[in-house]
Amino acid sequence: MTFNEIITSDADIFLDIFCDPVEALYQKLGESGSRSIRIVIDRQEPEGAEDRTKARFPVVTCWVRNDDLTGISSAEIDTGSDKLYLPPRQGLGEKWFRITRVVSEDNGLLQLELK
């Protein structure tokens, strides 16, 4: 087994362990449709929360399979334009988040920052 095959299989294990299954919709800019993907979500305190004079933006980090069929491929992603529709959490509604940057990537997973 090659190193890349190990990373890819570990991505499936990571998603199986940490996904409860949380599903999101991925939409590319300019395309009318979207596709369902599995993700692991880490919601953080909104930016600017410590300074009440600034606008508050929710920051979400998520991990998704680096694959254009079951996740999002690093080759297809367009940061700043592509969006993820996250499921609702208790007390809040669902929402489209813009993918602002790729935090890290390997052959198995992408870590994305959303706002």
C-alpha cells in the first residue's frame, strides 16, 4: 500500500469516527445544483466577539474528503466563491457559508475555513 493510499483510507476512518453523520451541501459558483457531502464541523466563537464595536462573523472550520465525488476536490475548490450549506444546530437555523480558505490539505482530507 502506498503512502497516498494510506492517507486516503485514513480519511474514511476519520469521517466514520467523527461524522455523526453530518451532511452539508456543496455548491460551486455559477452552477445551479449542489451535491451532498459528509463533513466534520468545528464551530468557533464569532470573530470580533471580544470587541463589541466590530461586526461579528461566525467562523466554522470543517474537514471534508478530498475527492470530487464524495467530498470536495482541492483541484475544483474556488475559495471566496464556493459555498457550503450547513445543517441547523440547536437554537440556530441552517445557513450557506462561503468557503474562505483551505487551511490544510492532503490526499485524504481538506480542512476548510467558512464564514
